[in-house]
Amino acid sequence: MTLASETTATLGAPTDALRKALTSQIRPSRPNPLTAVRVSAWRTMRKMKHYGVAVLFDVTLMPIIFLLTFTYLFGGAFAGSTKEYLQYFLPGVLVQTVVMPTVYTGTALNMDITRGIYDRFRTMPFWQPATIVGSLLGDIVRYVLALTTTMGVGLALGFRPDGGVGGVLAAMLLLLVFAVSVSWIFAALGMVAKAPETVSGSSMLVMFPLVFTSNIFVKPDTMPGWMETIVNANPVSNAATAVRGLVHGDASGSDIGWVLLACGVITLIFAPLTMYLYRAKSRS
Amino acid sequence: MSSQSTLAIETSGLVKVFGETRAVDGVDLVIPQGVVYGVLGPNGAGKTTTIRMLSTLLTPDGGTARVLGHDVVREAEAVRSRVSLTGQFASVDEDLTAAENLTLLARLLGFSRAQAAERAEELLAAFDLTTAAGRQSKTFSGGMRRRLDIAASLVITPDLLFLDEPTTGLDPRSRNQVWDSVRAMVALGTTILLTTQYLDEADQLADRIAVIDHGRVIAEGTTGELKSSVGTGALHVRLVKAESRPAASQLLTRMLAAPVFLESDPFALSVRTDDSERIARALAELARSEIAVSDFAFGRPSLDEVFLALTGRPAEDTTANQEDAA
């Protein structure tokens, strides 16, 4: 039982390095919320950097497969010619490109919780929402990468935006706002899920109806009336319509207004819900 | 800074209920500053839940707890600024490097960029991780990860450090390294509350120990006090064959006129007694009965026996073994 005592007795004296580290009396005042958010976003981006090209692969593979199959398999049937379909479809794919990876926000948060990293954060005296907000904002890098790649492939296939560079940039900006808002839904899910796999698994239940009952793929005017109503009420449709308008240079203020309204509503519901669930962790 | 007269921890009737389970069921602790305090108990005894309440991660359902003079519920912020927690599972970001992990925490604690980098370097050196600074922590061995985890708790030198089962799952060498850091930290003035299910560990490190079982403190004192509360010394016998244990048990009970404990090791048994003459005769009798003994020892009771004496069952869940043997 006392076997270890002889071997460690001499080593028990603190080394100089340990003494130096342990006698540090630096006690900075807590960081302001903005710094805490920035540092948390930095963390998310560092993680992405370590993942390397895998991140790009993850987020662009699906949209590109969709882009190719829908354009070349169904494009002629949907819109008369593949060229014409691409003009309609590409803005929709951009929406899909940013909406799908919002799930990662939820899985990443859940991983932090299940691995106990948030336990450490929660014993630290900084503005607590910072780590969550920062992680959402850090994911913007992911969306920008995905959007740029999908747009690049689209251009290579023959997509021509009538709205020019300005229109494309405005569309991307709107999509970033949209993606960050939608990611709050998965942040909330990430707070309650038992495991990261649960987040990605159950996300399909949300993602599929959201992406498919929309006007991303086809114009809703060929659908039965009830379906048309559903599709037109879907915020993803609003986003696709607004993005189409922006890249082709004929966006109406109301198209964009509806998207921003949807972003506001989603954020106002799910951001406080996420923070409520985060705080509730101290009760169970 | 804090006056030494303020207690590190003072709880009274602390309770936490999860559904039907009273995970912590009225824990009273009084822990002075400057010591290593051990909370000892088997899995599920309520150790982690207690620590999570004391470090403000969980809100108690009953009772009160003051940490360094601050109430853990009403003055949670004040508690958070003075304590640090190293959880049971290394809570470092596996995707980040060791240096990035420490820099991140330093920045979140308010260090400037330059201060954070310097502090990270200092801590890496202190925990022998300088050469691994640029590696993602998911590539680390269990011992390195644990060291990084402890270093991460020390970015701001805490007045009180909670270590939740700091050596569970570590190899002996890494375990000794963690023990050394614990000794060093307490020597430099940090109070440490550590939970463990290893009696050996509590024996090695802790100045005082609380034994917890089913959410309650069932004994408290120095290791010496706990051992002497169980009483006398004990004879430990290890047999060559596990099958001969029932016969050995019968013989020892008869010869020593004392109850025999079957230990979790199926080859081992122990008897609490002080009578060296009887012990000599009993050992001779074992030899005569051709019960081969591989090893025997006479000494003060181990904490294992303390636990057994306090709870009526071994610290580890060995009910199956005992039934087999009986």
C-alpha cells in the first residue's frame, strides 16, 4: 500500500518550473463580452484549421452533388434546358449550401458539453453566452468557404449572374445572416441532445422538410395549392427567392425584408431558448 | 488575499436529488485552507455531485455550502473567481493543441494576447508538456492529457482546486506524476479537495479524509484516526490456490477466534487481530493442512478494511465474489 511513497518522496519537491507557474499572481479582470466572443470565434476557426480540407469537403460535397445531378438529370425536364435550369437552381443550391452545415454548430456545442469542456467554461467568470455566440460566428468561415466553392462550380458550369459581382456579394451576405440565425435552432438542439450523433441524426427530421418543401428545386406554381402554400411559407423559400433576386439583379425590398424578418423571429425564439437550456444544466 | 482563518469549504446538510435518487443526502464538511482533503467512496457514492455543487456547476436542492467564505448559490461569481475544477474526464478541447487550449482559457480569463501566450508557455513547462505544445491534444496519452487538464485549471492560480478522480485510468507512472503535482501545489499554498475511489491514493495524499457512501459522510478524520477507529492490526494472507480459500477461512476463524474477511482478490483473506502468538500458530496450522500460502503480512488495517468496517461491504462491488466463496 505504501509502495509509491519511496519512489515519489524525492520527486515531491516542486520543480522550478512548477513553482514559477504556481506562484503566478496575475489576476486580470474579466474580459469584456466582445473579447470573450472574439476569443471563442477564434477557437472555432482554429479547430477548422486543424481539420483542414476535410471541412471544405464536408460542406461542399453535398451541394455539388445536388448541383450536378439536378442540373444534368432533371434540369431539362424541369426547365426546358439544363442551361436555363442552372440559372434558376444555382441560387437555391446556395441556400442549401449554407443551411445544411448549420447542424455542425449543434454537434460542436453538444460535443463540448458531453466532453466536459463547458463544465470548465461554466466555472469561469466571463460573460457566459460568449462561447456559444462565438462558436456560431466562427462557423461563418465554414459558410463562406462553402458558398465560394459552390458559386465557383456554378460559374464553371455556365451560371451567369445578371446582378454582377455586387449582386452575388449581397446575396452571400444575406445568406450568412440567414445561416447564423438557423444555426440557433441546432444550438438549442445541441444543448438537450444526449450525444453529438443525436444532433446530426435528428437534424435530418428538420433539414429534409425545410430544404425539400421549398422552391429551391422547382417553381411552386406546378404544385397542388396546399403544397404551394406550405412551400411559400417556408423561410428557406423566402431566402431562395431573395437570393435569386439579388444575383440576377431584380430583388424586391419585400423579398429581402421577409428573409430578415424570418432571421429575426428564429433568433428571438432560439437564442434565448439556447441560453435558457444552457443555464438549466446547473439544475440537473 | 484570504485570511487563513476562513474555511476553504463549509457545508451543512447539502442535498442534491436527481429524480428518485438522493445523490447527495445531507453532507456536512468542514475543510480548512492549506490542506489536501480526500473524499473517498465507491462509484455512485455522490462524490462528483458534491464537487459539482461546490464548484457552482450544480445548484443544491437543500442545505448550504460556503466556499472560501462565499455562498455557492448567492455568491457564485465570487466562488468562480477563486476556485478551479479538474473534472473526472479530461475536459480539454481535443481538436486544439496543448498551447492553444491554455491560451484560449487564459484569454477567456482576461489575459492579454501576450500575457496568455506567456502563461501558456509557463504552464506547459511546469507540466512537462513543452515538447508537445504544438500537438493536438487528441494525440496525447492519458497521462499527458490529465496533466494538460490540471494545467488548464491553474491558468489563474486558484485558492482552491477540485480534482475529481485525478488518477482514474492512469498508468502507475502517470499517477505518480499527478501525485507529485498535487503535493507541489499544496506545498505552494493551494487547498485541494480530491475525490478518489482508490484508498491508496487518499492514504498517500490526503491530510484528512471523508468517507462517503450513498450520499452521506459515514466517517471523517485523518487517515490515522480512521485506521485506529477500526482498531487493531490485521493479518493478510494470500493463497496459492483460490479453491483453498474456504478451508483457509474456516481454519483461520477457528485458530484466531476472529471473523475472516474475504478480499476482492479471490486468493486473499484477512483477519483483524493483534495476537502474534496465535498468528504464528495459525500459519503453522495452514502449512500442516497443506493449504499453500504464497504471501502473508501483518500490519495496521488498510483503508480498504476501514471502508469494509464502516459500510459492512468492500469498497469495490464484489458481492458476486463473496457469494461464490460463501
